[in-house]
Amino acid sequence: MRKEWWHGKVAYQIYPKSFSDSNGDGIGDLKGIMEKLDYLKELGIDLVWISPVYLSPCADQGYDIADYYKIDPVFGTMEDMDRLIEEAKKRGIGIVMDLVVNHCSDEHEWFRKACADPEGEYGKYFYFEKKKDGELPCNWRSYFGGSVWEPVPNSDWYYLHVFHKKQPDLNWENPMVRERIYDMMNWWLDKGLAGFRIDAIINIKKPDQFRNYPPDREDGLCDMGTVLADASGIGEFLREMRDKTFRPHKAFSVGEVFNAKDGELADFAGEDGYFSSIFDFRQTVEGKSVDGWYGARTPTPEDYKRCCFESQREMEGIGLYSNIIENHDEPRGVSYYLPQEARNDKGKKLLAALYFLLKGLPFIYQGQELGMENMVFDSIEQVDDISSQEEYQVCMNAGLSKKEAMDVISRYSRDNARTPFQWSGEENAGFTSGKPWLNVNPNYKEINLKRQRKEPDSVFEFYKKLICLRKTSTYQETLVYGRTEPVLEEEPGIMAYFRVGQGQRILVAGNFGQEAKRIRIAGMDWEKCQVLLSNDKVVDGNGDKLVLQGLQVVVVEG
């Protein structure tokens, strides 16, 4: 693998609205992020992905952009953004911004001009169609529910939106649209950004014709995953984007890619790929259902292990995945992947080590390093997330009770990850001196940074040790570039793998169960091994056998 400047880095995602509020209005902001740069440096972070802070009416929390060249006043000013980039660089931290270019806001100047004249120049920036024989152009279902077609007020035109109705899709088939997007990207990269995280990018390429697909729910509509599987030719757009923006700036790019087709992995994330890396979502989508959240199946530890190893095998020799257990669109990883009885500090460290030391670029989502957990929502009125509100209605339509529906929402809602960062046990978790825009998780007095900084065995300190281990010169080559070789795959409750480099191998082994398990690792001699990290004070190895206590994880060279 050709070595790149970002390979040995550790990345961190900030959801700015919920990270740190500097002015007491209850909403996190750029100055709040600036005030916490030393914290990120202390943790060991090199790259910081910031979710959208562009000017936006916030129908979908900033992923509906009204002006790509302006900062929304709720987050600060462009001067604040420039200073943040500068201050981060002083600490060796690169800023990565969210790139949302499948769609914009219906309040963007382009769309307003398009609606005024759907057949004019700006109308070709979007997708406008009329009904034919009284029928909409196709039966595609928006990711947020309902048809992808929305009427243009006071006309017989309809526009396409595969996400929220206030997020009209940009027409990437139009070369002028692409050039204006590239101009904007280069404008930001010229400011000194380290790169971009690319949002929902697979959606930019639609099938050649708008047509109906077999419906998969009683609403008569079809899931967008089925639609996108029928589209081809996205590579033309993504290569062009890479060559006109990322490559000239030597920028880092990571794609949100859910629907890559078989055989396309190298195209997306290989040495000559469209992006530096793409996120590994195999574990995230495991158990999901086209029926909606209520039909989803909870992944087991065995599912998690299998998904991780499948991803590691398919990417070996191609490139590096970006590895996560949570982000702004998912519930908290410890509440999702760990069985109920394992949701404690020891279990959180177990999950942390098992995902973090896989081959790939590790991403930490804000609060993950504290072991922040899901909320419990008692009513839909407590929920801000638009996708959760839609899924609640899907639950009700399916005949679930209100309590059953709220149990589903509490498990899957994006608001689980969007609750304010828990800095301390003080009022509002130290996030704001005002009223927070979203309720703080009630467990903030037990789970917070101030408390964990004082505890040498805290989840926070364990994450610091993981980051330090990955960057230690003795092990960095193996932990960044070494192969992942799974072992004991058929052993229930055990997830174990070697990272194998030149003349070195490092074992990562964990026990998801509550009871101790005696395992045998062929070729290991524990008397000659060096324990690099464990979430238990005792590592009980003898010969080629190891006893893993309940929820124990060990990292061993040998």
C-alpha cells in the first residue's frame, strides 16, 4: 500500500450543535469548539470532522444548505471558522468539513430561481417533472418517508427530493452544477481545510429514467436502496471530483457509501480510488429492515464479529476503511452493540479496543470516549429528529402501541447521539449556561469528562491509552498497515484477531460474555508475550492458553 499522510491518524467527529456552547444560547458553536481544541489534543486527535455549520434553515440539522459560502449565525462567523482552522493547525489538528452536495436547501438561491422558471437555466440544476396521465414520474420512497416528488407551489411542476422535502436533489448530470460544486470545494480547501467527509454521495447518480419499481410496503412506494442498485456510471462524477478538488490539494476525503456494488470497493477506496477512505457500515446496517425500525433485528456480538471480519477481509490489499461504532446518524454504539448486562465501563472498553485496533482509520464520535449512552424517550414530543418522527408514524401504522413505538425510537433515534456532550456533573452537563436545544442525558452526573479525568481506570483514560498505543513507534507500523487475521471465529462470545506486520504480530482478544472463558491460541507462548493493554488487572495466560474473564479484552504482542 502506498503510504499517505493520513494513514496513522486518529479522527474525531464533532456535532457542533451539541459539543460546546460558548455564548449561553443553548446551542454549540465554533468558538465552543475552539475552546476545546486543547482537550482534543490531550485525547490524541489528529483530524476533526465537523458536521455542517453552513447557513441553513435546519430542516435536517444543517444538512440542508442554503449557502455553501456562509457560516450560519447560530454557529458564529466566517472569521470564527478561519480562526478555528488556524488554531487547530497550531495543535497539529486538521479540520474536515461535511460536504453535502447530493442536495441543497429549498431556500438556496439556485432553487428559488429554479422554481420561478423550471424550464430555465436553474431549473436544470434540479429535477423537475410533471405528472403523466395523472401519475407521478415514479414510486420512489424518500428516506424520510413519502414520495420523493413534491409539488412546486402554484404550478403543475414537481421536484425530486430523496431526503426531506426541503432538500431538493441537485442534478449532477448537468456539467454546470458539477463545476460550481467543485469551485465551492476548492474555495474551502484553499482556506486550509484538511479535507471533506462526503455525505450521501451514492445518491448523486440516479437511474437513467424515472420509472416505478416493485413496491415494498403498503404505501405502494419503493425503497431508495433498490432504486440506486439500478443506477450505473457514478464513477465518472466521482473521478472528476477527485481530480479537480482532492488531488490538487492532497486532501483527505472519506465517503459515506452505503450502496457500493460488488467489485467496486477499489474504485471507491483503493490507491486510485475516488476517496481516501470510506466508512465501514456493514455492522451498522446489519439487521435493518425495509419495513422500518420496528422490523429491525438487534445485532448480536456474533453478528458484530462476523461483520467486522467480513469487512477486514474484503478491504485487505485494497485500502483502509474508516472504522466507527457510532456517528450523528446512529444510536450510541455501547447501547447498540453491547448486551444489556455488558453496558458498563468494562464492556465499553471491550468494544472500544475491538473496533479501534482493526485495520483502518479509527473515528471517535463526540462522547464515545466517555462511554455516553442512549437516551430513553417517553414521548415523541421529546424527539427532535425528523427521521425518528417519521419512523414513529410507521410504527403506529403497523399497529404498535405508543409505548412499543417509543421503545423502538429510544433504540434507534439519531437524537441518541445528538444529546449534549457531558463535560461535567454541573448543570446541563457543563455544555451550556442556558437552556440546551436538546435535553441532556440524565446520566450526565455519572458519565462525564470531569469525573473520568480523575479516574485512572475510566473509559476516557482507556481511549487515551488506545490512541497512544496506535501511535507508539514500536507498534505503529503493525497497527496501521498490518493484516487482520481473525482467530477462533467459531468460538461463541469470543472476538479475537491478530494484527500481523513485518516480524511482529499483536493479538486482540475479547470476551463478550459474563463468564470466564478458557481459549487456546495456536502458536502463542504466554511466557514470551508482552501485555500491551487490558481492561482487567490480571491477564491469565499459560503456554498457548488464555483465560479471558467476563468482558475482558487483552492486547498482547507475541
